[in-house]
Amino acid sequence: MKELDLESLSREMPYRMPEHFLDDMTERVVSQIGKQRKQRRERKFIAMFAGAASAAAVALLLLHPFGSSRFDIPDYESISQCASIDEVFQTMSAEELGVYSMMSNYYGN
């Protein structure tokens, strides 16, 4: 193996730094740290919000009775047993009549 002669190596720097590179280095490092902290806070807030929204969705799913709706729509069997359409309207509650009226006005029937 060849020995390295340190005396023959050049004493010049192998690279050059731009002028005033170290002058504002502290400010640049501190600003980058501030940006990273802000991003970390934003991600933490988003994660907390997503967790709260997920918990609320699960709570709604657990508390909502499946298969029921606010307005009970008469099924085919109960309607077919009625003698006339007037009898169907007589069996509807005031809320159901209001919804029917609103929908019939919307759809133009």
C-alpha cells in the first residue's frame, strides 16, 4: 500500500462559501425551527379535529336507531287496505301532511 505524503497536499480549502453566508445563519435556522413548530401544531390540531369528528360519527351511529325515520311512510300493505286516497290522508299525521304538501309543491304535483 502506498503511503500518503501529507506535506504534498495543498493547504487551500477545497470549496468556497458565498460571502456573508454565516452572517445571517442564526436567523435562518431560528426561522426554520419556527416554521417546523408551526407545522407540527397545525398537524396536531388536524389530528385532534379528525379524532373528535370520528368519535362524534361513532356516537351518532351508536345512538341513532337503525331502520327508523323521522316520518313513517305508509307501506304498500297499509295503503292497499284503504278504500280511497282520502282514507290514506286521514291516517296521516299533521307533520306527514306538511311534508307531503311541501314535496307536492316542490315537484309540482
